[in-house]
Amino acid sequence: MRLLIDAHVFDDKFQGSRSYLKGLYVALIPIAKDWDFYFVAHDTENLEKEFGTFKNVHYLKYSSHNKYYRLLVDLPKLVKKNKIDVAHYTYISPLIKNCKTIITLHDILFKENQFKKYFPLKYRLINDFLFKRSAKKSDLLVTISEYSRGKISDYYKIKKEDIYITPIAVSTDFTPDGVASIKEKYGFDKFILFVSRIEPRKNHVALLQAYNELGLAEKGYKLVFIGVEDIVTDELNDYKQNFKEQLAGNVHWLEGISYNELKGFYKDCDLFVFPSYGEGFGIPPLEAIVMDRKVLCSTATALADFNFPENMNFDPFNVEELKVKMKNILESDSSEIEAVKESLLLKYNWESISKDFYDLVSQKLNLK
């Protein structure tokens, strides 16, 4: 079988869909020796670094950086030229369908009333049309959590049994082994970490408020946010301005951090907090657990699927609860982390996920 993977996300910033494709296919390539993989992006050298050199792996280059040209012209041409049997797209497939398609639809949070305000109207209108069309025309529709499966079924009127779950796992090289400390370089002795792009849905302001009201700066803790600003957050910016003096020198906003340094931040943090209002999955809390760190995680949407112990969960709309649990977990030991880690890795690991995906594709698309 010849399988094309739209990998244009590897030309852009790090995000969940990129981690998903890398984790899935790095584990799948050694298993699916009877498949030929065709990864498509602009930066093919980077793709080869990400996925490696194998006889059954090929790298193709897009001729345009334009999203709509890619969907209207590039992809149909590449499918035809390379005699592709199946193409795997994230969210959106080309308007011309000239092979079987797999669609991974991570989430449709923008359809839910409580999240609409976090997405521009133009984004919602265009993507709603394209996502729904792609999902309904796909030969195999997959998503990443039970939560997303239910919402896709409800909003797009697709039977639940026709939507399959391929969850996300932490990358196999994301371990504390051999990771250099970042403390000396950045001067952070004790710090609390949140890794995510900045937008209203991610709820950075709740963590900032909890940190400030607990007086953690006076106790020697820094607060570190890692991620680019995707959508301007007025509430967050107002809070930062109103408490500028209290936060100065103690709260750090970083972006463009290398992969190795990112692992260092995870490994060295005293607590990882993930206060998001809504996620299709949410990989950062798992990354922190793998690094043996204390974690506090929102229970909203798909994040509830992790089933963390009560003392590791909180309602993202309740800052007082977050404050109490931050104080308690910072003062407690981390003896339960190993048991939580072991349980999560049984469910979320790329080896088993890729094997399930291989069987799913082979059976549902009549390839086996």
C-alpha cells in the first residue's frame, strides 16, 4: 500500500497535531513493512530528520506555501503522480478526492457554545465547513479522545461507531534520561511551569492569579510560561498590566525554546499546571508526568479522560480551588507520581497505538 501523509504542519510551529503525526508514524514505520510512506511538506530535510531514512519512506515537496493551492492543486497532483492508495490528512482533505482518505479530526471545540468566543467568526465558519465536509467524505475517520468522538458525532451527525479513537502518547525520546538542567542558564531555582500556546481558551490568567495571590514569589518560586501568543488575550494582558510591579522579575514568558531545553524545563520544574478550559486531548500534562513531575490538571473536556487522582485535578473556573491545591501539592511529596505514570503509560504509548492504527487501517480500508 502507498500511503501519503500531509505533513505540512512540520513546516510550522510545534503543536499537538505535529506531535501526533511524529509519534504515530515513527512507531508505525518499523511495523508496517508492507506499506510505502510518502510524507509531504516544504522542508523535506527536516522531515527526514523527524522520520528517518528507510527504503519504504519517501519525502515529497509542496510547490506552494499557500494553504488553498496545497489543497486544490498540490495534493491531488501528488496523489495521482505517485499512485497513492490512501492519504492521511489532519482536519482537512483536498476538494478533489482521487484516493481513499483517512481524516484525523482532533477536536471541534469551536462548535461548542462555551468555546465559540475563543475563536474568530471567520475561523469558525470556514473550518466548520471544511472539517465537516472532510469528515463525511473520509473512508476512515479518527479522533484522539472519547470527548472529541462524542462531540464530532453530535455536531456532524456521524454515528459514534463510525469514529475511531487513536489517542496521543508522549514521544519515546521524551524522558528525563540525559536531559541537561536549565536552572543555571535561566537562573530559575524553584519554578512552576505551564507549556501551551497563549490564547483565551488556555486560561493562563487563572494560573497567574493563583501564583500572585498565594505570594509564591516571596517563597522563591518563579512562574514560567512557554508558548507563542496565537490569539490576543485581553483579560490576561489587563491582569499583567494591573500587577506589573508584583510580577516583574518573577514571571517569565518564553518562546522559541529548543526541544532539548523544553525537556529541561519539564525535568527541573517543581510543579506543572495545566489550567485549560477545553482540549481535544492535552499532551503537556502527560509529558510532565513522564518527567516525574508533580502535576495539577484541569478536569475540563477531554482532560478528564486522564483520571488523575483528586489532588491532581481542579476545576479551571475555580481559582480558589486551584490555589488550595497548588499550596498542598507544593508542600507534599511526590510518592504517588510513579504509580500514576505507570498507569498512564499502559494506555498512552505509541507502540500499542501504532499497532492498533495499523490493524484499523488494514481492516477498514480492505488492505488486509
